[in-house]
Amino acid sequence: MSSQMPTEPVLQWYAENARDLPWREASATPWSILVSELMLQQTPVVRVLPVWREWMGRWPTPAALAAEPSGEAVRAWGRLGYPRRALRLHACAVAITERHGGRVPDDHDTLLALPGVGAYTAAAVASFAFRQRHAVLDTNVRRVLARLRTGVEYPPKAATRAETKLAETLLPADAETAATWAVAVMELGALVCTARSPRCADCPVIDQCAWYLDGKPPYDGPPRRGQTYAGTDRQCRGRLLAVLRETSGPVEKPALDVVWSDAVQRERALDGLIADGLVDPLEDGRYALPR
């Protein structure tokens, strides 16, 4: 395997192949980038785009979102899935408004202290919004680096310190270039070095890929199970929440009961929504989105 750094081929590939996404435009605000990063977690771009546009039209600043009840964030989240992210974004908007004068902070550690912002999101916002030098490790990046340098088809289930160190060693020294490199590797993983059907012939660093040069050995780790949805508590929760999102006010219990036939599972899912702060049980026996 070549010992040269893969920076230039990947950056050139990105310049020619990057998708035209609104949160990558020069006019994108740090807030719009933060919103996109939370929405894109476990959700494909094609589903995020229309919801992101609606959110930015309605809530172009953290203060605009913070001024509304958290239930409105849940309502606007629609069918993106994992709706607790909507509550986290609302809490993040409140914190930014109250602690930082309505401006998304540019300091990595300060970003990390915001509600709902973890290591990945803090690094991503610092890199993409403020053009700083950070190792940004999402699922796509971890897969690219695992194949490119480690020679395995898939990375471990959870990010390791070794992966972070590897990502840091590959970061260009210049902060601006490092920020572009971070998104370029992410895009390479999303479009070429995909999980199931990698397009190796289109890869700009195929001559440096340890996994490819070793004959693409098959994954040799714990079973990788795809996520199921039909019939799960998660699907039940989604149907219950949809009733509340599509209704302007509180709803009676029978309106929730009719969307799922298994009463035990339905009650368990409803209890989970209440515990997660996504549904408010009212004193009169009705239910509503959080206020």
C-alpha cells in the first residue's frame, strides 16, 4: 500500500462530485449547520432536506425556535424518526439563546456542553460552520478509514480511541483544508465507499486502500443485524405520535387506541413517549405534545 497521504485525491474527488446541499453553501449559518447535523443522524439526506428547509424557514435562528413550545419542534419533526432529537434541538436552542446571546458558540468544548450535542456533532459544527481542525467521525468516515488504513470491511460497533487517533493523523495541518477534508471523507463514504455495495472502481484512493489491496476480505466480526421496524415498539410510538402531531390540540385516549391493536404494546409505547418527554398526559385524561 502506498504510504502517501490520501488528502489530495480525496479533495479533488470531492470538488468534482460533492452533492449540492444547502447546509454546505457559503451562506449557511452555524445554526442551520447544527440543525442539519442533528437531523442527519441515522436519517438519509433525501428525507432530511424537506424538513430542514421547513425548519429553517420557520426557525432561522435559535431564538426563534426557543420562543416556541418544545411540542412544536416535535410536531415539525414529522416522520424523520427518533423524535427525541427534536426535543434536544429545542433544548439546544434555548441554551444558545439564554447562555450565548442567540449565537451558536464557535468553541468546541462549549459546543460539547450544549444539550444534545455529543462528540461527533461538536466536531462537525466546529469544522463545517467555523472551519476548524477536528477529527469528525461519523459512520461513513469510520468505514472509509477502516478500509483505507486498517484493512477491514467495517469498523467496530462503537468508535474507539484508536479510530480517533488514526483520523487525527490523517488531518491536514491547515484548518481550512482539514475542514474540507472532513466533509470530503464523509461524502466519499456516503457515495462511493458505501456499506453494502462499495463502488471501488470509482474510488480516488483505491491504490491506497488496504482492504481492497488485500482482496476485500469479508467482514469477520459479530453479526451485523439490520434494523427492523414493522411491528416494533418504535413503529407503535411513531403511530401514536403521528396522531398528536396531526391534531392541533389535546386528543382523547380512544383516538390513540385505534392506531395499534396490541393493547399491551400500545400502552408500553405510550408510557415510553411520556417518559421521554414527547407526550404530556393531561389531568382530564387527554394527551398532548409537550408545552
